[in-house]
Amino acid sequence: MSKIQVEIGTEADFFARGKRLAQQLDRREVPAKTHIVMFEDPADLALLLTQARIGVFRAIKEGAASVAVIAARLSRDRSVVNRDVDALCRAGLVTAAWLPV
């Protein structure tokens, strides 16, 4: 399981981090592998990370599974959990492997 860092920051913070990474590469240094998701507005983060979606994270942490299995773990409707997983995927906080039926 890889780690994701969630931050609140500005556009300037984003570009400053990019500049630091470019400088590391110019010095032929290998930057640390990180996955950072940055929100400019804390309210956007609060809208995304509801208690229900935090529950989805916890269920996934128990073990990767289908949306149906996660919904069963949480005793929630599969379609609602599916919408939560989609929202978390769009934000870059989780990944899902959708296999054709």
C-alpha cells in the first residue's frame, strides 16, 4: 500500500515544490517518491473527506476488494459506496482496477 500525502496549499506552493524537484534533478539527486494531493481551499478537502468516505478508506485498508465487498464491510448500499470510491479516485486518493465483465 503506497502512502498519499494530503496538503492544503496555494498555487505558489505547488510551483515551489516543482522548482525544488527540478533543482534536485539538476544536481542528479533522486527525489523521494511521493504522491501528494494538494487542496487550495480547506473547504474542498472537507467536502471530499466525509466520515463515510473515511470509512471507505478504512475498509480498503483492511484489504483491497470489490465495491460490493467494501459496501458489505460497511453495511452500506453498493451504489453509494461506488459513488464515494469514484469521488476518491477523481481526487487521486485511491486507485481502482475496473475489470470488464
